[in-house]
Amino acid sequence: MKIGIYARVSTADQSCEMQLRELREYAGRQGWEVFHEYVDHGVSGKKAVRPALTSLMSDARLKRFDAVVVWKLDRFGRSLANFVENVQLLDSYGIRFIAPLQGIDSDPRNPCGRLLMNIMGSFAEFEREIIVERVRAGIATAKAAGKHCGRPRRTFRRDEDVQLRQDGLSFRAIATRLKVPVMTVSDAVRKGVV
């Protein structure tokens, strides 16, 4: 089996060497060939763009190896949702995800691997729902405090809009004159706001 090894440390004064050494030894014991070592050195896990991870995912899409091996889960994903999304992408490419120190292997031929993918999918869905719930609660709190939520309100003379339409101007001509979108003019005229 051909593998891609991924390692990451957050700061420039740290080293990935321990992670890489342990993963090389693990691959050797399994009889696996290391295709490439992808190393993000001094890159925070919270960053959305990590060059080595981007390269790894690109090579996975091209099926250049059979599995991705990481030291621990927190080295791979910046959040649970991001981790699950990346592992599910790997799965869609037919690439296994293995974190040997934590006993994790997403091999779909193995019942534990299928269970793991289902559990991770459930956690990701749960996290998305929690975020949506928090956003809705925040909007409700803001509205209760009298704050406007959503698009900014258009400020223009709606009575002038209606009058110009009655004078025979087109919606487009009115919109140009008042410097507002045509639909805003149309809505104001339709509602007959004076």
C-alpha cells in the first residue's frame, strides 16, 4: 500500500521530526511505501489554508496514494467540521484515513471504519446545527433589542418614487434618478407608499 504522511506543528520553533519518525516506523512495520511526506511547519491548525494539506488533498484526488496517515486527529483538521469534511473527501476519493496513535482507520471494508465515518458525519451535522441555532438566537436577541438584522435599509423618498411613476417615468428611469435598484422602485410603487 502507498501512503501519504501528513504532519503539522503550529509554531516555527517546533519540529515535526517526532511525528514523522513515528509515522515512518509505523509504515515500515506495516510494509507500506511512503509516497510523500506533507509537512506544514509553523502553520496554525486554525488556518483555513495550509499549503501541505492542500497539496495532500490534491494528490489524494488524483489517487496518487491509498491512505493518509497522521500522528493525531488534531494535526489534520482545524475544527471537527473541517476534519470530518476532509476525511469524507478522502473517503469519496477511495483514500483511507489512519491515525495509528488513536487507533483510527476509516477503511470502508471494515465495520469499525464504516461506524467511524457515520459517527463523524453525525458529529459534523450536530456541530452545523449548533452553529445555526446560535446564529438564530443571536439574531432574535438583536431584534428584541431593536437592532435591524439583514440587508441595510434603503433610504430614499418613497413618495417621490410614487409621484415620478404617476408622472409617467419608467421604473428604470426612476431608479437611475433616485440611485436605487429597479426592484426597490417597483416594490415602493406596488405598495403605494406615500
